[in-house]
Amino acid sequence: MINLKLEILRRKSPEEIPVWKCYDYQTPDDHANIASALNDLNQNLENPVRWECSCLQKKCGACAMIINQKPRLACDTPLKEFVKAGTVRIEPLRKFPVIADLIVDRTILFENLKTMKLWFEEEAKTNGSQIAYEASRCLQCGCCLEICPNFYAGGDFAGMSAMTLTARLLTALPDSQKKEIFKAYRNYIYEGCGKSLACRNVCPAGIRIDQLLVNSNAVAVWKRKFRHEK
Amino acid sequence: MQNVIIIGAGLAGLSAAVTLAEKQISCALISLQNSERAQSVLAEGGINAALNTMDENDTVQNHYEDTLRGGVWLADPNAVRNLTSHAPEIVRWLENLGVPFNMTDSDIMLRNFGGQKKKRTAYAQSSTGKIIMTALIDQVRKYEASGLIHRYAHHNFIKLLLENQICSGVRIQNLYTGEITDFKGIVLLCSGGLNGMFPAVTTGTTQNSGDVTATVFRQGVRLGNLEMLQYHPTTIGISGKRCLVTEAARGEGGRLYIMKNNQKFYFMEEKYPELKNLMPRDVVAREMFFVRREFGGEVFLDMTELPEIAWQKKLSDLRLEIIHYLNLDPKSNPIPVREGIHYFMGGIDTDEFHRTNIKNLFAAGECCCQYHGANRLGGNSMLGALYGGRKASETIIHTADFVSEENINYSGEIPSPASPVLIQKISQILLSGLGIVRNQNSLQTALENLQSLSGQKEYNFYEQNRLLLAEAMLLSALERKESRGAHYREDYPDQNEEFRKTAVSEYDKTIRIFFRPIPEMRSD
């Protein structure tokens, strides 16, 4: 049996001043995680905690939030980690505007991808590239942006979630797009990244961000070929 | 302003949006969350196409026949002909969008999947859905930037706008601001399967609530074959849901067994020597149910003899997932697996052109009843979604009269969501009737329990819709007095040609179920 106090930073609207609320939570499920706890808790709350989730198996990135000061996916955070302390603190991501409770508006993340024009303009085969595969696994959850000392919403640095998508494109970028994408990469990724690599340890998908970054820098900035490519 | 409104931004919705954009037709792409959160990202094993890259003399005809046979002759053969003949072109299209499929030395590699004798399933390790979605989302972004696709993430479908059985748009709520808007245009529903009718026991997402289907049913949209739920043979229970173990595990050599007299009994290999562990999913799931009932204990999936290369290049994600959730390494340990609700072959009733019974309303993807008959073959879902979305858009392009009207703000009442307690009660009732093995008694009892629940109090908008859909699901299962594909009736264990028809559910003050013949195969 797991017994925990869930401390959740709550607000009904963006304008409201947030307040920590504490809930006693108990479950017989030793494998329970923050996502299942929130779902359970909401069954009995008059004002359910607003949060976003979808797949519940760390494949969609919807439930990113700050759990004990660390950006994580609720569905990938087992409660048993907190049993000893008896309490866990849950709050919304801080780099994005809060909508209510644990919901944040991550629109800026997607707008950055549009600003950088991250797409293929013409047919492009990646030929089973391992780099393209690894890069395609990015959840666009925002955990890497949250932990990054250089990213802030509205700034020029688009962060590693934009780097991963660029990394896929770079494996097969048509000549006609090279100038523009290389320039975007330099402006929105390379020049903003302070190489703290704080992002390396928080990716819920376990993407080797530092390796992708080195490769992408090599291609887009130093005009070298990919390393580690088959 | 937009010409077409697409509800849902998974594979079907994105495919439809790109098809429209390529013809310079604008659309509003409406979804509860961004596409990265769509259920399509959970698809694992691959996508079928008779590319014949493995020297097995595979043909479109084989794919067509396997799909019809797998669906136990309940699918529209003309639609399946279209689907399978366009499959190679669709996979090549994905390849050209930069999807990093696993490759042979020179071409796309294919793997074995259930119900098919030839290697026909193109894949990207065991995360094929996610990898395809990333490429497709990039492509959609191009048209978002050029103003042809207008994305409305975090928006909820409330209902169709209908005038004299003609659809003129949808009522939508912005979940971040609460604002409600009437969007005007042709409507294409790509809202996914009915997972939310069975919360916590399917392999799907929490976002596929079934509310769209339930609502449009109440508004007069016909549904088809609601009794056809696919139980995937290999799932594992994790907190809050069932987690899929891809059919590719068996495609790459995984074997199912149960302990019988202290020995491993490879029941699928013994009973089905030709396709063995790769029989269609309905057969495997049913056999698992029966052997468990007979011998007790759990069924195990044994992947311990898979070659190292399979773990490195084909199933690396699956291995990590199993270790994460079961604390067992499938390389060295068989894992216990159970059947879990995975896919809905039934849904919004459409013709092969993806038209519903309401003018200017179309449906594609898992929300619609098309292509898969009584049982879907593994590898055909992503194909059905991509092709269906495209086909629906083509129909719209060729036949619809576009009217450009401004969206209108709506200031009326916002319906409350359904109570989680009621959702659970309905789910329990449905599960008691719609298990892998069904009969008149259990279905009738479930129906009576549901009707009693319906009469207990006044329910809100979403609750009423959900109760109606649940009732139609049970009635449809009761009326199909035969066993076919995913619908197995102990009291009618045989297939009956009389029922080789679509079970159509219709609501107009009361629910009516009628059977409509499957279209004949055209010779063109």
C-alpha cells in the first residue's frame, strides 16, 4: 500500500494567484505513478485537477510537469520514489504560460518549428537512417526546454526540441533547402545553446540529445558529414 | 475561414489535411491536443503494402484476399481493393516524406504479420506510428505556414451543426479559453476509436473518449458493426491501461505457450500449423482465452530465441518497454500476456468513398467502419487511416460544394463532461456483455443493467450520448446471431451467411438495428 501526500500547485485560470493544495492519497497499486494518482484523485474531487494526458505510457509527452523540481512525465514517475519522503510536489512547467492547474500552453514550441521552416520542400529519403529514427522519436513534451538555462518562451533560442526535428531533416536535406535551414539552425539553435547539456538527462524518450546535437552542428554549422551514421 | 473542418489530428486527419492542401483547399484541423499526443503515435509494428521487396512474390491480390479473409468477408470488397492497391504507393509516399523505415541493402524491409503468409509489413523498429507521425506532422507544418491548414489544438468537438439532415459545420470549444465557436464547412470526422467507452482497459489513449461518435449517433449519423471490438492477444497491464506488445514480437519469431501438465504447450503451433502464432488476432485471442480457461495460469510470450539482430535493429524499443514495465528482460524471460481491447472495427458507417448518411459529413480512420470487416489484420490500421483520410478528402474535392462562411461565436450553455463514475459503470456493463466470448444471456443481462442505469436519473448531454452508444453496441451484438471474426457467440458458434451483412445502428427517438448486404465486387 502506498500512502502519500500530493502537493499540487493549483489555480483556476491564468490570472489567479496559484495556491499549494495538499491531498492525502492512498493506493494498493505498487506500480502507480503520478498520472494514475491524478486520475484517481480526480474521481473524488469536486473541482478536479486540470492536467493533460493521453497515452499514459510515455510515448506522447502530454503529461509533462514539474515533479519535485524536475521536469518529468507524470506517467513515467512512479509513486514509490516518494514513499520514503511521504510527500511529492507537483506543479506546471514554468517556461510556458499556465492555463489552469497543471496545464500549460506549449504553442510557442510548435510556433518555433514553423518559424524555422522545419519540413521537406521536396521528396527526401532518409534511407533508414538511425539518426533520423532517433530524432523522430522526440515527443515535443518540453522537458528539455524547461531544464535549459538558455531557453525562454519568446526568445530566439528554439531549444533541443527543434534541434531533434532539424536532425531528421539534415539526414536528407535537399540542396535547395540547405542555405535556409543551415541559417535557421545557426540562428535558432547553435547560437543560443550554451552547451550546459542539462537536457541530456531529462528526455523522457531517452533520446541521446548530445549526440544528435554534435552531429547536427557538424552538418549545419561546420558543413561536415554525420558521424555515427551507418 | 476554411472549406473543410477535420475533427482529429492523428494519421487519418493529417493525411486528409495534406490531401486537401495539395489541391489548395483550406481546412481547419481540430483536435483535443497536438498531433504528437494522438493515438497514432502508439502504433508499433508497421504498415502493410505488397511492395514485394523480400522475393516472396507478394501481390496486391494477396493483400486484398488476406484482408477480406482476415475480416471474415464482412468488409466492402471494393473499398478493400482500393485500399490494398494504393498501399504500395502510400508507403513510397511516406518513404519520400523521409520516414526512416528499416531497410534491406537496397529497399524497404518487410516483416511477417498476423493473418498474412507473405512478408508485407513495412516498419521502423517497433515505433512505426510515432516515426510516421513525425514525418507527416512536418509535412502538415509546411501547409500551416502557407495558410492552407489552420490548426486548432486544445479544441473540443461539441456537436454537428445540422439543417434538414445536411451538415453545415461543427460547434467547437476552446479548452484553454472556454470560448465556443460554430465553424462552418464540410465536416470530416477522424476522431479515433471508442477506447473511452472502456477506460483503463484498452491499449489506446485517454483522448479517444468515444464522445464524438456517441454525439453524432444521437444526432442521426448511422454506425456500423459496433459489436466488432478487437482484442489484441498480447498486452500487459500497467497502471491505468493495457500496454501493447506488438504483433511484430511474434512476427520476428515470438511464441505463445501455456503450462500444461508442467510442460510448455505451444497451443497455436499445435492447432494452426500453417500460420502458427501469426493467425489473425481474433483467432489467437480466442485460443488464449480457451487455453487459460482449460489449463489455468497465464499465457506466456516467449521471445528468448529471437536472434540478437532482432533486438538491436527491429524491436529495441519494445525490449526497453517490457523491462521498464515488467522488470523482466524478454531476451531471457518469457513474459505473461493477456488479451486487451485494442481496436474498433465498427464505428461511423460510411461507403467506400467515406460518405456518411448525412450530406456533407464524412468519416475516416478508426472512428469509421471501413476496410477491416469483422477483424482487422495487424499492419492494416495505419494503412486504413492514411488511405481513408486521403480517400475522404478526394471525395470531398470531387463532389462537395464549398461554401465559404465566417465562423460564428456562440454564447450559449457549455455542456458538462460525463461523470467519471457513470463512465466506469457503463464500461463495467459493456465488458460483462462484450467479452471475447459472448452469449444471449450475458448480453441480455448487460442490456437490462444498462437500461436500468439509463432510467435512474436525468443525465447530461455527454452522459445521454454515451448511454445511447453503449445500448447500440449491446443491441448490435445481440442481433448478430452468429460467430464471425471478433464477435464470438457461444450460443451461435458458427458463421451464418445470412449475417454476412453490416449491422447498422440508427437512432431516431429509439435505436434500430438493421442488416445491410455487403456490396458486390465490381468488375472494373
